[in-house]
Amino acid sequence: MFTGIIEETGTVESVEDGDGGRRLRISTGDLSGFSHGESISVGGVCLTVEEFGADWFSTFTATETLEKTTLDAVSEGDAVNLERALPADGRLDGHVVQGHVDTTTEVVGVEQVGEDWTFTFALPDGHEQYVAPKGSIALDGISLTVADVDDQANTFSVAVIPTTHDLTTLSERDPGDRVNVEVDVMAKYVERLDAYSSSDAAASVSDAVSSPSE
């Protein structure tokens, strides 16, 4: 599990495509002390460290992951957001992020407002119901708060503080670029529970109607 608080941006050193996916080698700065098999979020995607050195690690991305994320488009020299998994005694400063990307969406607009920034994105197709004002969303692995949802324009916006803008890949995003989206898993659970509750209620009514009264 992750929190969406990016530790640093790494740089893609090499991309090796092969049967079943692609292997990425990523260089890091202060991020170090990797171990074989540990989970790490790369651009919001939960991946597994295969090999590593003092300031780099490599990881494999399966075809299914490539089809659902922007990692199919990364190339040498690209920056990617990095976050190591949350330790059991760590602080949850962002929100619960699994690294299980749901889909991608497009940057619609970028506007600087004073020292802050407003980023507008297209509502992710098929996941619009999970995007709510003041709710949490992870974009390229960054924990952000939805500022506004415009259902007519089919967009949503987030406010980005200078630190987040400067220390993540958001500073490199322009209209037309795509980002990874992970909606709040809590919203999924609520929807699932509500569906079952509604189904149980309907079944109870049906049973009451069909059963003869004594």
C-alpha cells in the first residue's frame, strides 16, 4: 500500500521490450536501500523491484499493465514519480493508494493561480461516479483532492501547491498529455456494499410478496 506522497522523481535509464511486457531501469537520487521483491510505485503503478544498485533499480511491467497505464509510452530520459510502500508504522499523510491503476485520462487545462496551479482533467471514462468534490484521487501516483467536478463539461479539477508541482511530474504535464488514474478504493467498496444492500432489500420484498401470509 502507498499514500500518494511522492518521495522523488526518478529517470528512466533504459526500456527493454520483450515477450509479455517491458523492463524498465530507473535511476534515483536520494532514494536507495532497495531490496529484491519489494513493491514500489512508479508513476502510480505498483511494480516489483527485480535488480538494484545504490542509485537505480529495474522492474518488469506486464502487457496487461501496459495496456491500462501510461507506462507503455515512457522512453529513456522520462521522469517518473516514485514512492516506496508504506511501512506498518508509517504515517498515512495522503490517502490509501494501492498502485492498482484503474485507467488513464487526459490533461485538459493547466492554469497558474497565484503561487498555486489548477489542473483540469477529463473525467475518466467508466469511472466518473468515483470522482467527487473534496474526494481523493491518485494521478500518476500523487494523492490529490478533487476541487471541482463539471459533469456538463465532463471534467474535474485539482488544486496543486507549489511543492507538489515542482517535486513531481505534474510540472511536465501539458494539455493533451495522459496520466494514470486510481480512484479512491473506499468509493468502490461503498458502491459494492450499496449494490448488495439494494439486492438484498429487493429480494426481501419479493419473498414477502410471494410468500402467503399466515
